[in-house]
Amino acid sequence: MAGDWKQLISQVPRQKGRIPQIGIHLLSCEQGIRPVDIKQTPLYDFHIANGARMVPFAGWDMPVQYAQGIKAEHLATRNGAGLFDVSHMVQVELSGSGADAFFERLTPTDISAVAEGRVRYSLFLNDTGGVLDDLMVARLDGNLHLVVNAGRAQHDIDHLRQNLGAETKSASTKIDVHHDKALLALQGPQAGAVLSSLGLDLDGLHFMDIRRFELNSIPLVITRSGYTGEDGFEISMPAAAAVKIAETLIATGKVTLAGLGARDTLRLEAGLPLWGHELDETITPTMAGLKFALSKKRREAADFPGADVILDEFTHGPKRRLVGLLAAGARPVRDGTILLNDGVEVGVITSGGFSPSLDRPAALGLVDAGLADTGTIITAATRGNETPMTVASLPIVPHRYFRG
């Protein structure tokens, strides 16, 4: 998950070992100018000290890359362990006797099935089945803990509060937004070994589990999840301790700092949706390949927002489907590019860029369902030319989550 990234980065320097024009989408901003109200995570000075190139993103000043460049950070994460600052994402807690029922009214998730210590991928939906946002929801100490996207954070908080205001007073629900927390993502096949080397007992902590830990007397909440397709961990901590935890992880000598650029290329390869691209208020979960997020109990009850539209697509299939796409040639095909079949528009690129793992251009796109089979050839209307695109199964690069 990430925010609404709108503008392709053009500032990334064309230096050896770096990928120019990487497919990361940023808030519009003239080079070198920062909005006056831009926020900084607790790790801002840490990023500067470590040579990060900072860019405005979803209202935050964030590292897009470090000295080694996006490609090196991407491959270090795929092969070892990469550390990402994701403190711009917002952590929200729902508590009280009415919290489960309240959250369920806004999502297609069976919250009763989310056991203590477990995490579920969920969606806020509108009445026509479109996705208002995607998020993670976990149960810890009986309460619901949400992590929402930076670019949709205020929308989501307002959505929760407005709906809570409409709730009857017979059920007690409290919303707490934890602005005093930071969040780090340690991702890659060596991430578990790094945490274990620091004395954390990960025994029994599998994909989509959450648990409390302590490191150097700092309380942590760790989820075994992430946005790269690799085994990995999202680590929540008091904001004041974020630098100390980051320095401790880097001091192992086994962790590479990584920015938003590598985060975007990793999630593209993993086929993971980005709101504003693969998801928005007109795109349904069934179009985006997220049928797994529709709990069986909720489908049977048909009691979630947009149920009529979504369940019809669930049964008969959506008109368009999200697919992976591999471009012929060396030039990436960017988001918004129209897809054609015999000159007729049949879809659109939702995210496009370069895949460092495959060493070739790759993309995600919504295409007419009849053309969504793996191996189908369609064309992208690129700058007056047509670039052949081959439909690939998702994920483009296989997931390697640790399921025990």
C-alpha cells in the first residue's frame, strides 16, 4: 500500500547504476520547492545524514533514493534486507464494544474471523463498489489497529469519524489516531535473520501475524507483512525511538536503506495495488484481483457497501481485469497510456516502469476481461507509436511470504 502518487519523478539523476524516470508518482512540485506545510517523519534528519534524495510525497518530505540508487536498493531488498521509512502512513486504533460492528459496516471484512494476533487486508468501499482506500487491520489486545495510506489518511479518518457520528450511542466505539508513532518496514529474505540476531524471538510469527516485542527497552509492535512481495516486517514504535531503532538495524551491516523509488518498483513486480492507480472510487475489488478480501460470511450476507455490484462481478466476472504486462523493447510504458487491440481501446496502464529483477520494462494495467489471459498480445499507444505488450500473470515476480 501507498498514497496517491500523481507525477512521475523526473528529478532522479541519470547516473550509473540508477534508473532514470522511475515509475514513482509524487505530488506535483517544482524541483527544489517544498510546500510550506509539508511534514517530516521522525527520521528526516537521519535520511539527510545518510545521503537521501528527498521529495514531496502525500504531504511529507520523503526519501526517494539514497546514494546507491533505486536499482541497487531494489535488488538489495530482493536478495537481502531493505529498510524503508513508512512513518507517513497513519496508525489508527478502534476500541470499545462497538468497534467490530462499526468497522464491518464500512468494509467487506468478517472482523469476527480476525483472531487476536492476526492481520487482515481490508478495503473501505463506496455504495457503487468502488474502493475508497485499502488498508491493514489487526487485532491486538482486543482492539482493532489500522494502518492507512498517507495520501488517503485524512479522507479515511474523516470517513471513520463521520460514520461514527451517525452510529447509535448504544454501542461504544472510540477512534484514536496515533500521531506519536513511527513505522519502519524491514523487507527481504534476510529480514527475519536480522531481527533474530538482535535477540527478537520470531518463533511462531508467520505472515500476517502481529505481536508485541521489546528491543533495547523500546516497546515495538511488529507485523510480519509488507509491500514488496518478500518476507518482511512492519515495525511500529514511539516516534522518539525511530532513529535509534533504524540505527540499530543498519549497524548489523546486513540492511540497506531504501526509499520510495525501490518501494514502488518492488510493489509493481509483486502486483500489489496502489490507490489512485490500480484502485480508486470507480475500480471494484473484483476488477483489481482482490476477491480474497471479500470474506465469505460477508458475501453470503451481502451486507457491505456496494455489495450488489461487487457480487454480480464476483459471479459473472468484471468487464475489466488487472493484469501484468511486459513491454517489448527497452522503453518503459508509463501510467495512463491507452491500450489497444486492432486500433480499439481495450484498457489502460495503471502503473508502469522498469523491473530491476527482470531487467526489463513492466507494467500493471486494467484490460477488457476477454484479453486478460496470460500470453495475449495487446499494444500500448506510446507517443504516436504502438508498443507490443504481453499479458503476464500476477504477481510478475513471485511472492515469498513466510507462512511457516
